[in-house]
Amino acid sequence: MKKPTKMERITALLNGFQKRKITVQEQQELDEWFHSLKADPSEFQGWLTEEGGEELLAEKLLHRFNHQIARERKNKKYFYYGIAASLIAMLSLGYLFFRKPAAPALQPQIVKAHTAPGGNRATLTMDNGEELNLNEQALGYINQQAGVQIYKTSAGKLSYGKTSSPAGKKMAFNTLSTPRAGQYEVELPDGTRVWLNADSRLRYPTVFTGTERKVELSGEAYFEVAHNKKMPFKVRTGNQEITVLGTHFNVKGYDDDNAISTTLLQGSVSVRNQLSGKTNLLVPGKQATISKTKGEIEIQKVSLDQVMAWKNGYFIFEDQDIQTIMKLISRWYDVDVVYHNKGHVRLGGTFSKSSELTSLLKSFELISDLKFDIKGRRVTLRD
């Protein structure tokens, strides 16, 4: 019989504890594992008394464990959620790991700030230059352009009515922009749904006419395109153009990134590099990467969970360098990052985007040798 991995063994022990079917030897093994995480009992007791504390504590333990076995993990998706659920159940049942001496508490160097995570924030710029802060708009009708009514249907969602545009009237364009620490959803006039990530802009017509539906993107967005074989849907991002009939895909092309990546979840997508004229057809689960200075298109298989984590409320890092990680953090929490560390640090794990910045950075400290100082909206990273 194949020997279980450490992940499988710990998950089995946690599930056994949850069902109250665990031997004395297994209980001792579980205790030893917990204390190997160098947890601080006094801090954890305080967390358990707070609303939502069990989930936060389970997340903290999970991050610690993930770091210890980073090279052993293979099936991340099922393991992350399986062990997290077991940890929460274990804590809610009152598992007193605290009865044994624990390692000395770590002392995070975070001061002064409790920076909140991002949320639904966006600005709609009309064709005439008028800007509407969508957070200040009441639900319902908010404006009209070129015969099309515009609605705010919920907090975080914009929608366009089906009112027909008078014949011969000039086409109007809108731009939906999210700031750093913002995100927003829009349902375009054709029924296509688009989710904008932080610090992104989408320009589109208020009515699609002619032989194609064309929009322009800067930043990151997830598209669920309404099918229309007579009017292909095109997305222009930098020197890349995507053509689809109806499908689901994610595009990431920030101004400060060196490349543009397109990841397909469903259907098919044609990706064209405008510099070279080269075109590739994507299949689900694959990602096309186009350099902003070269003519090649690189195709590779990627983790869809990781690509879509931002939309699903998570950060998922898979052995990524700290600079890449902190770039995402800076956009979501609207902070600037200063690096005073000398080493090359890589991290992995799953983290909630709804966490306070201080809590998230404490988790990073627990799984690395890094220290973070926060002053206002400036984060300094040290070894």
C-alpha cells in the first residue's frame, strides 16, 4: 500500500478528530504537528473570542503548514479547502492544543495601520467627459446616452438598457474605471458581463452596431461574452487583440507589466499579436502571453484557480517572488511598497482578499523571514 503524504496524513488526523474517532497515539501525533507550527496559544485564545476568529485562526495555521510542505504539495485545490474546513471544525469543537508548551511567540513588526481591503468602487466617464462616481449613485436609473439608459442594478454592478438608438445618431462611448483598491462589474448592451479588477479601465460603446463588438481594456478583467456569431467580440489590450464569438476568459495587461496574458476558461479564443501579425487559437486551461516588445505568442497550461483567484475573493500564490506578490497587494490595498530586503524570497499559499492588510502581512511574516512596517499607505519590507 502506498504510504500517505504528509498532507494526506494530517488531513486524515484532522478529519478523525472532527468525527471524534481518534486514538491516543493519533492525538499525540496531531499535537506534535500543531506545535511544530510554532503557534502562540495566548494570541490564538484571543482570536477565538472574536467574531470570525475561528476562520482567521484556521487560515493562519494553514499558511504556516503550507510553507512547511511547499515542495510536497501537488493537488492544491482540494487540499487547501479540505484542510481549512477541518481546521475550522477542529477549532469550533474546542481542540485544546494549548495544553503543551508552545514555541515563543513571533513578534511582527507591523505598526500604526489597519488598512482595509478593496471593494466595489468605480467611476463611469461619459462620452461628453462627465464623470460619475458610482459609489455615490443610488440604485436604479442614473443616466442616458445615445438613446440607451444606464442603470446601477446593485452595489458593484452597472447595466445598460435595451432602448434603441435613433437612426443616424453618433455612437457614444463610455469608460468604466476602477481605482486601486477597487473592483466593479458591468453588463454591456449585448448582455456580455465583465468584471474589472483594481486599477483597470474598460472603454466600450453604449450600443454595438456594425459587424463587430469592440472594447478596449487596460488592467485586468474577466469576460463572459454573450454569443453572437454574426458579430464577433473583440478586446484590444496594448498590442494584443482577442477575437471571440461567445466564451469565458481572463485578460491581464497592466501598463506596468512587461507582457499581456489571456487565459481561457471556456470556449475558444483567437489571440493576435499586433506587432508581428501572428495569431494563435487558445483552448480551455491554456494561457497566451504576449510581450509588449516582441512578436512571439507563448502558450502554456496554467492553474485556473490561481488566475481567477482575484475574482473569487482570494490571492493564490504558487512559489511566486515577493515583488510579484506585493504588486498585487499594492493594487488591492492601495499602498506603496518599499524594499529593504536583500534576499530573493518566494512564497506560496491561499489568502483571503477580505483580510485586513495587517493580518495578511502577519501571515507572510509567519511563513517567511520577512518583516513589514506600515506607516500610512507605505509598506516597508525588510529581512
